[in-house]
Amino acid sequence: LVLELNQVIIPTYGTVPDQQNLHTPEWADFDNKPDTLFFSDGRRRIDFVLVYEDESKKMTHKRSDRKKQKRKRQVYESNLINNGLQLEATRSVLDEKLIFVKVHAPWEVLCTYAEVMHIKLPLQPNDLKTRDSAFNWFSRLFRVDENIIKPEQEFFTAPFQKEHLSNFYIQDKDTFFNPATRSRIVHFILSRVEYATKNNVKKFGINKLLDTGIYKAAFPLHDSSFTHLSTDPDCPNERYLLYREWAHPKNIFKLQPLDFIRKYYGEKIGIYFAWLGFYTNMLIVAAVVGVGCFLYGFLTKDNCTWSQEVCDPNIGGNIIMCPQCDKVCTYWNLSITCESSKKLCIFDSFGTLVFAVFMGIWVTLFLEFWKRRQAELEYEWDTAEYLQQEEQVRPEYEARCTHVVMNEITQQEEHVPYTACGKCIRMAFCTSAVIFWILLIIASVIGIIVYRLSVFLVFSATLPQHIRGAEAIRKYLTPQTATTVTASLISFIIIMVLNVVYEKVAILITDFELPRTQTDYENSLTTKMFLFQFVNYYSSCFYIAFFKGKFVGHPGNRVYWLGKYRTEECDPGGCLLELTTQLAIIVGGKAIWNNIQEVLVPWVKNLLGRYCAAARSEKLVARWEEDYHLQPIGKLGLFYEYLEMVIQFGFVTLFVASFPLAPLLALINNMLEIRLDAWKLTTQSRRVVPQKAQDIGAWQPIMQGIAILAVVTNAMIIAFTSDMIPRLVYYWSFSVPPYGSHSSHTMKGYINSTLSVFNTSDFKNASKPFSPWLGNQMTCRQVYRDLRYPPGHQHQYEHNIYYWHVIAAKLAFVIVMEHVIYFVKFIISYVIPDVSQKTKSKVEREKYLTQKLLHENNLKVVKKTMGKIADKIIKGVDGTFRPKAE
């Protein structure tokens, strides 16, 4: 068997027969059974469908091109038949140009390739006793009714071997390989069968035939309609059940039937929905705590002393602020920012600190408990040893294997697509390309910053004039607000446009790398795309949080960008509110845009397709033709789903100190996302080829990296972006003697002590405002929190002692918070094992049974056979050589 596989299947992918030796599919007319899943004989199951356009009816290509395409297709189909598959062709009912080729894999082919692919199949039912969880009574309220979708029976499994066929749990040959496994085996063959040879280079695989248009589609069949039960008594109606009990909006608060999803769509899609459901459930706790912290800030905002001082006409109304831009801007009263200071009290409160610490611990719990859940799924879905045993080399990689190298482990020659030098060149090129595109993203962010600087100048000069009479609008529509909102919207549009470009660039770079397996390919692409998206989505947030308003100088000595644009200043309340606005626009806009792109677009396409088909004919249409008019998922369908959720995970964790409602928005979005993704899969998309997946791949270390970075970013947001530390320093040290004049600790006088004084006569000519100051007062206050000595002091305009106390407190806070959270994270990681004891017991039991059934039984057979041979030999020799009886 191994020799045969080595000679036929692996290196040659079939042979290219002569014209007279071509095998052709059987032909059969549609028998008006729209729900059938079988060939015309009613016995052979349809495992895959290929669709092509009849070359004789094509009018878009030259005749010679049509002949070449037909020849390649005929050779390909002949080689499929040579590899044991059975083909049946049927012409379309609605479009006579379309031909549907149905593919069936017989028992022998399934057994052969199950062994080649190391597919794990049942040995015997699981006989370990399981104890029900204490929370089972509660979770049962949210589970799918077991009378509708019955729980899958658990089995101990082992990699399939034909010679040990009798040891496997086979009750019915027709159901031993379920439809998902059958489709996966057939797709494995389709991806490796040859269709042409050019310059001694073999061309093979259904993917290339689809790319060149020789075939229009290739897909496994859905088993029924999602709207009603099938009329075929042999149909399991799993699609209908999935739609009714999983994808329908009425199930938004129900748990997902993960085993059923895995059975129908395969492990790769199953583990995505398992992860998304687990993440969504964990968000419930984060959302509750986040809403609690938000409500705390909302209910205590009226007790915010510094906000009351800003709004007080005798305090904030008498504080004159310096112009916010050069020449064209004028002086203004601090009380204008009354409304924004009230909003800031909601988000910049003690609850923010509590929530930031909580989220640092929450993200660790989420990742650790997910590891345990993932280990359970690895065992239950037989993917624990998938990467080592079952995953095959990508056909694109095999096609380039022209160089011979010595394998250090086996000490045998093997073929690889490039030498060590070639690999280094490829890696250098790909790394350079990634860095170039990341720098391009940073350039776009700098462009947004320049926009902010130039537009703020315009808004500051024109906005007060246009809304001079509307005091209510003037409170809310400040130059800072107008600049922030417009810049955030433009930033969001640029992000969405760049995403389309970077997606294609990342795919091109990864294709050039030529990874060996599909998992390697997806992990490499994941890393590149996340780097692009990380910079694309988060760079503007990092700028607002950690750079804006930090390097601006003071009114007499401003810092300029490019020698022309004055660096941006934060609002008198700080940049935290602006960061909150930026996050709300990007997170909300991204969710709306993604849902439109993922759901509305395929729905409209399918609606138009069904309308056109209904206009052409009222005839019965076969299941394969119904599925053909659905939308394909694409090679990287799940990749974008993961990417969307991990980017959201970053927003929820990295900047949560500025936006405690982010987990709530993410929870609402994810509850809809699960059902929308399920609805799209079951109703709008062709059935995907079931694939194995051991885990969520490169997304796991990416989330771990985000979790580590989140502790730092939140600590720094609280320390350097919010106003919490300066307020605490003032309350405990500078409100009382020797620095303050109050008899007890208080926040009174905080605003007056933190806005530096500047003498208007010290303005330089280049920045002196056109409009003169009309009052008797010759000083103005710094727009942002700045702690400097007043004019007339021997160290005027230099940082005072309060400033250095605040800097020391900020650095101490960051260090303490980081170390405390990291220590707690370490303890949690150590205490919670990655694999539960129950799962370990199941794994050990399965290993024992595999050893016993597949190896010890063989040894007994060999021993028994060798014993008979020994007896015959002994009988033929002299009795003196007979061994003594035991």
C-alpha cells in the first residue's frame, strides 16, 4: 500500500493519459428531485460538486483557448477517475451552458486516503464516568433543546489504518465517514490531481483550475434548504436545524451547539465559534464592571470640585485663557469648557483606576480559561496531534520543490523549493516590504496630525464668529471638538481604505514566502495583517494618548511642526475626552462597516441572483444548482472574522481606562456578530470545505502580547493622559501647608494652581494675537495643565516644584500598577492549569486503548502465527531438539 501511494499519489498526482485513454464522467439528467444528495442511482452520495461552462457554448474566448481549457478539464477529470473517484455530469436546468460534475468517493478510496491523511476515527465509545458541573442546571436554561439537536456521542479515537479495520467502531459503512470527513478527503484528492505538464513542470490542483476559469466553482453540498425540511427521507436536515436553533435571531441569548457546528462545518469553523462564544461570555463580566464604573462617574460628576470651579462664573468665568493659535485666535474664558469638564468627570474618576486594574486581571483570566477550554476541544474534536500527524504540505509548496537537500534528522535527501541562501533572500525581501508598508501607514497618521494642526487654526479663527449668537451651540461646538470629530471621521475613512490595500499586499508577500503548510501560511499572513492593522487602527489612539499636548512649550516659546504648524494642545481638561471620542467613532464605525460588508453585500447579491433566476424559470432546481448561486466564503473567510475580533479585543483592553463602556459595546456587537456570522454561513454562503484546526493559531500569542501591552498602556493613560495623578498630588500635598493655604486636604483651588500664568507682553511678534486685550488684566493662563513659575519669579516660566512632584508620582504609579498586575497575572497563570484533570484522564485512557487495540492485539497475532510456524519446524527435526515443556 505504501509503495503504491508513493508511486502514484504523492509524486505524480496521477498521469496525463493519451486522448484515446481519457475517462469521462457518466451523464445523467436531473430527475426533478430538488433535495436529493445522491447520484441518479439514489445510492452513491455526492461528496463534492464541480461546475464549469460548456466550452462549445462559450463566446468570450478564442477557439484555440477553449480547446486548451477543455483538454485540461478532460485530463483532470480522467485523472480523478484514475484515482478512484466516481463522476456524474448533469446539465443546468436554468442555464444550459453550465455543467455540474458530481463527485463520489467509494469506500476503498475513503479508507485509503483516511490512512494517508492520518484521520482519527472512532475505536469505541467513551467509557469514562463524567460528573456534572454544579452550574449545569443554570447552563441548561440557555442550551439548545437536546430533543431537537441530540448530543454527539463521545468516542475514543485513533489514526485510521486499513489493516486494523476490524478494531474500529464501524456499525454502518455509509455513516462511518461522516459527510464533512468525506468532503475533506475528496478535496484533498482534488487539490493534488494533475491536469497538464509544461516544461517538465506538473500543473495540478482544483485551486489553479478555479483561478484560470476552467472551473467556475467547486464546493460540497448543503444537505437541505434552511427554510424547510427536506423531502428526502435519507437527508439529516442539519442545515435546517442549524438555522433554526443557531442562526435565527430568536436564539441570541442561547448557547451555541458547538459539536453540531463542528460536525457540519468542520473543526476550523467550530473552534472559531467556540472562541468567539467564550470571549463573548467573558465580556459579560467586564461589561458589568465597566457599566458600574461609568455609573459611578456619572453619579459623582456633580461632586467634582475642579469641574465646579471651571463652571463657576466667579472662578472659571474670571480666568482668561491664552489664545490657542498664533495671531488669528483671541483670548477666551475658561468657563466655555464647562460642559466638556463635566463629561470628563464621568470618565476621569476613581472608578477608572479600579476598572483598569480589573481589566488587567480579566484579560489574564480570559486567556487562561480559554487555554483550558481549547485543550478540551482539542481532545473532543481529535485535533490534539493534528499538526504533527495529519496536516499535509500545500500543493503550491510541493510544486516548487526542485532543490535537493539533506534532512538532518532522517539523513535522507528531500526536495525543497529553495536553498538556504534563497530562503534568506526571500525573508529579507518580505521583511523589508512589511517595514515599508508600516512606515506608509505611519505617514498617513502624520498626515492626519498635520490636518489637525491646520484645521484647528481655521476653526479657532472662524467658528466663534459663525456661532457668536448661539450660546447653547457654542458650549458644545468648540474648536477642539470640531477638530477631533472631523479628524476622527477622516482617520476612520483612511483606515477602511488602507485595509483593502494592505490585505492584498499581505497576501502577495505571504505567497512569495511560500509557507510549507496551510497552518504556516495562515500564521504568517496573520502576523503581517495584524501588524498592518495594529498600526493602522491604534496609531491615532496612541498619538492622542501619549504624544498630543506633551511637547508644546509655553506661550512665549512654542514648539512647531515642520517650522510652520504649532503642535497641538490638549483641552484644559486633558486629552482623555478626545481619546474617548476617537475610540467611540472607530469602534462604532468599524462595527457598522463590517456588518454592512459581511452581511448586507452577500444578501443583496443572493437576492439579485434569485430574482434573475426566478425571472428565467419556474422549474424545480437541484440542490447543487441552488448552492451554486450562493456566495463563496473565500480562501481566507475565517481570517477576517478573527482579525475583526482581535482588533476589537485590542480596543477593549489597550485603551479601556479612557472608555469603560468599550466592553459593553463589544458585548452587544459580539452577540449580534455570532448570529450574523451563523446566518451568513447557513443561508447566504456555499458550504465550506471542512478543515481541521488544532487551535486558533497565531491569534493566541497575539492576544497574549496585547494583554501584556494593555497593562502598560492603561497605567500610562491613567498616569500621563488623565488628570488623576495631578489631582491626587494636589489633594495630599499642595492643598495644605507648606505649599498650600488650606487648613485641611481639599480640591478647592486646584484649577487656579494648575493653569500657569503668562504675561501678554512676553508674546513674540510671530505669535502675538491681532485682537488686543481690552481689559485691565495683563496676564493669561496656559490652555493646558502646565506647572510653571509665574512671570516676575527668578525662574519664570520654568517648571515648579509641583511639576516634579507630579512627574515622580506618575512614574511611581506606573511602576507600582504594572508590578502589582503582573504579579497577580503570574499567580493566576500558575494556579490555573492549561489542561484540566478530566481532559488529562481522557487523553491517557485513549492512549491506553490505542496501545491495547492496535498494537498489543497485533503482537498477539504475530506471536500466535510464529508459534504455529515454530511447532511445524520442531515436528520436522529430531525429538532431542524438542524444548522442554513449561
